[in-house]
Amino acid sequence: MTFRVLTGMFAHETNAFSKLPTEIANFRDYVLFFGDEVAPGVAGSVVEPQGVIEAAAELDWQLVQTVAAWAVPSGPVAREVWDLCAGAILDAATENANGIDGVLLPLHGAMATVDHDDAEGELLEQLRQRIGSDLPVAITLDLHANVTDRMARHADIITAYRTYPHIDQIETTKRGARLLHRAMIGEVKPHTVVARRQTLEGLDDGRTTTKNPMTELLGRAERLEAEDAGVLCVSIHAGFTPADLDQAGPSVCVTGDGNDARFQAIAEDYMDYAWETRHFDSNTYYGVADGIAEIKRLMAEPGDGPIVVADGSDNPGSGAYGDSTFLLAGMIEAGLENAAFATICDAEAAAQLVAAGEGATVDVTLGGKVDPTYGPPLAVSGEVIRVTDGSYVALGPRWRGVTQKLGPTAVLRVGGVDVIVATNRVQVTEIETYTHADIEPREKAVVAVKSIQHFRAAYAPIAKAIVVVDSGALASRDCAKLPFTRLRRPIFPLDLD
């Protein structure tokens, strides 16, 4: 029997404290396709809709394609975007309510809009109003989802990434598809429960590049799924901290065959472990001065490859502005040679440099345009050594096959530092962010990236060493500075030790 499955990806990781709205242009700059555009738009990529397409071919499904939408994390999603993207899914559900056998939605799990703090919960509730309670619904999530009770109530199957850096989008989607297929043929009757604790942080932020509480629970989950036929899926989420949401934070979902109290007990047991290990953090975070000192120490040691410096606090992948200058100023003042920096997001400065052209010597003020609190404008003088349109196809494991669009971009050489000045914000996870501008990071002594963890997938294999800096920008580890108003209290680390 050929099943007809409604599908659509509407994903965004929303930083509730960002001043930058998330508008339709932000999705167009990354992933935005509708209906028949989806399949050709994602072909050859590693994004979830491609996984849905591959699963459909393997399982002999007919897909009702609605939307594929993803944008760089920033502030709450605009109403226009919700109307277009959620509307595409909901309208298709209304039109096909009696003609589909199931639903598979790749979501994020930490999206907020100007109207809905729990956007995924709202979407799933509205979906249920259109298709009823009996049709099986599967959702896939980012490992940093904030899973709410409403999301678990309206989704029969929940499964999240099991890698951070996230390189298993296709695998995760296929896992959800296989469970949905078993539900549609009547082999299982999935039901999902969720557990959480009074914590906003934990599980080493979900990192899977070292032995830690996250990898411990993932290992336990995989063994349990293999040994217990009733446990269909255990989904573990580290949560997304800068979300002003009552139920933000780490959670565990168990999708079981039927509504059995033991599944809730499993989820609670896993969350007990997450609570007990909440203080664990595998990163060492340097301030700018200490980070520069560590870079110089490492430069004096033998070894090949660049020292990769990650400014996690100005990571656009966490919703930061990407225009903080604290680390860049420190690198320039330290007189670092053969160094590169990506990126300073500054449309005004990029336009000035592009207009000046390659070979020009320019006085320019970089960064600090959105909120100088997180890194003030930096006056520099340098030579424009490259101008590009900022577009390139990612080849790394995180975003392979996706065209990233920095917009008009220039490389400004300031002393010994080549600075990529871009119009648009992009988390630097790909080597191509540099190579598209004729900078080979493997040949640099120091390479700075605006990222906290995803960069490791592409950059760790070439790095002599990695230094993680918290320069004090919007995505700083010090979440006590964020003005939460809706978060449940008391909670770790704001109130509880």
C-alpha cells in the first residue's frame, strides 16, 4: 500500500533577546522553497527535507510537499513568515485532511514568533484541529529544542538529532519516517511523553565531540531502544538558553508503543541524571586577553595547522549579532600575523569596502552597529584584498549542498589579520566561508570563527589547537544577564546552584 504523507520543514532557533527581527528575507537568504520547489531546492543537500524525500522513496510514500524554510537564528519570527510558512502546512492539512495517512514535519523546537512563544506547539495544535487526533504525526527536532508539554501532546513521535555538531539531519529524518511508517501500517501505536527539571542548562550543551553527560545518555538510549521493543525512540534535548519560554531547558522525550506509565518513568530517570550532572561543561572559556595569551603560547609550540579561535559569545548560530569587535580588536592589538577573522557582519562597512575596490587603502569603522554594548565600533585602516558576492555552496558536513549567502563581502587586511566583512550574518561552520574569498585557512597561523561548536565538524580536522573565547557578546555563557520574564523560577543557574 502506498501511503500519502504531508510534510514540511519550518525551522528557526529564536533568540528572544535579539533586537534583529526574523523576516522573510532572512529565510530567502538561506532555505525557502514551497510545494514543487522543495525537491529540486534541497537536492544534494543534507537538510531534513532531503531525508524525507529519500525516506519516501524507500518506503513507497507519496508526499504532499508544503514548505522548506530555515533562517539564521535571530529575534522572533515575523507574522508574515508565520502566515506564509505555517500557513502552507496548515492549508495543505485542511485541503488534504481526508486524503493523507500521516504527517512528518522537520521542525527545530526552539522557534518563537511575534505572536507565539511556543511556535511549534502552536503549529502542532492548529494542525490537530485540522486533521483530528487519530492521524499519526511525527516531528524531528534539533538537539537544542525546548520541548513543551503542548508539543509532546500533539506529536505522536518525536526524534531529535544525536550529534552536535549536527551532522545527522538525514539519519534523524529517516528514523522518524520509519517510526511513522510502522504507525501507519498499524504495527505500533506511538505515544510520546516528556520530562524536564528546574534547569535552563545541562548535558554539556548537547556536545557529542567528547565523553560527557550527553553522550552517556545517548548511549543508554540506543541500548534501551535495541533491547526494549516497546521503547520506539528516546529523544534527548539540551535546550536553547536564550528563549523566554516557561518550559525552556533540557528535556527527554520517550516515544513508546502505547500509553504506558513506564515510559514516563524512563524519561524521569534520564532527567534525574541530567540534573545531577548539570554543572558539567567540557569547554574552557577564555576572556579576550587570556585567549590572546593562550594563542601566543600555542603558536610557540610545534605542530601543523592553524590555531582555531571560536568566539562563541558572538555566534550568529545562537542569535548573536555577529558584529562584536572585542576579539578582533584584541587580535589586531596583539600584532598577530598570518591571521584571519570571519566574520564581521556590517552591511554599511561592506558596502564601503566593495565600492572602494580591491587594492584600495581604506579607513573604515567595523561592527558595533546593532548594539555597541556587545562590542563597540572599531576604527581601522587596511587594504581591500578581495571583493566577492558572498555566495558559495557549503561542502562541509554541517550544511553540505546549501548555498550560503553573505551578501556583498570584502576582505580587509588590517596589519596581519585578514578580516571578512559581510553584509549578512552566518555562523562560520564551513571552510568555504574563507576559501570563497581566496583565503586558505589551512595556511594561516590563526583562524577566528564566529561559532561555539558547529565549527568543529569542518575545522577540528585541520586545527593545530582550538581556543574558545567568551568575549561578552549577546550569546555569552553568562545567561544571568538576560532579562527573562516568562521562564519558570526558581531555576538553575539563575536561582539554583
